[in-house]
Amino acid sequence: MSYTDQANLSRDSDFALRLAAAGANEVDLSGTPPLDWAFANQWTVAAAPGFADAYASAVAAGVEHPGQDPAVISDAMILSAVQGLFPPAS
């Protein structure tokens, strides 16, 4: 993983939309618009293990919209990263 790859993923608008969808489904956003929540958390999620490497590999392979492609970063990966943002309920 390079910081450049992480930065590129953190600016990917397609990935932001997928992250917003995950937030809308998995998080109590307390009235925060899902896309605002996604933008606030996109850098952290992009730093999750494997994300930047998968993104860089897809870019190198010529995948046209890597942030949109669940074959690059799966919904399960996003879900796990989103769940990791919050401490477990006690």
C-alpha cells in the first residue's frame, strides 16, 4: 500500500457513494446526510487493510471505475471497515 493509493481511493466519488450506502444501512447517522458521513470517514476506511492495495491493483489492470466495482473492494470489506469504526456494544 502506498499513501498515494490510499489518497486516490479516499477521493473516489464512486467509493464515497458505496460508503454512504453502508453508513445509511449500518450506522445511526442522527440526521447527518449519508454522503456527508461518508466524506467524513472515507480517509479512515481507505486506510483499512487491503483497500488501497486492491484499488491500486484495479487501476493498474485498467478497471474503469474501481471504486464502484465490488470485485475490487467488496461490500463485505466495506461493512467490516464501517463496523470497525465503532466500539462493540457491551
